[in-house]
Amino acid sequence: MVSGIVAGIIADKNEKNSLLTKSWICMAGSIVALPMIALATLQTSYFNLSMVCFSIFTFFAAAFSGSAITMLQNVSTKEEQGVATSLYFTCITIAQSFGPLVCGFIENYFKA
């Protein structure tokens, strides 16, 4: 919740300076979150490091959702906003559902 609020405040205050602010928030959150979730899940020798990395991942990964939805709503008409938001969450759900399956196939292919 803190992550989403902080990202929203930053986006709203800096949106007048640059229209790309919300895009930069989405990109920065993803760039920071990716190595954190990789460290949290792939290293198995130090539990505390995994928990710290997972906490950082959770904080930064949640920041992009509000900015992404706001960008969708800003470029959509009133009639399209519900469909655009639903499609956004549908795509995220599909990616999260099939991501482990795809990673499992990659793992089996490389015999990891």
C-alpha cells in the first residue's frame, strides 16, 4: 500500500514536468523488482537474504500498477476505460498463471 501511494504522489507531482513520469515509475519498479525476485527465489543458501529481497520486490513491484492503470485511463474514452482496465488485469493474471509453467519447461529443457 505504501508503495502504491508513494508512486502515485511522485507521479502526480511530476506529471506536469514530464508526461513520461508514470512510464518511468513503471519501468523503474520493474527493473528493481526483477533482480530482487530472482535473488529471493533462486538462491537457497541464506534465508534472511531471501526475505529481504522478497520485501524489496514487494515494495517496488506494487508501485507500477496504479501508474499503469492511470495511463490506460488517460488515453481511453470513458466507454473504453472499463474494458482497458479489465484487459490489463486479465493479461497480468494470464502471465502470472502461465509464468511458472513456462519456467518449468525451460528448466526441464536445460535440465537445471
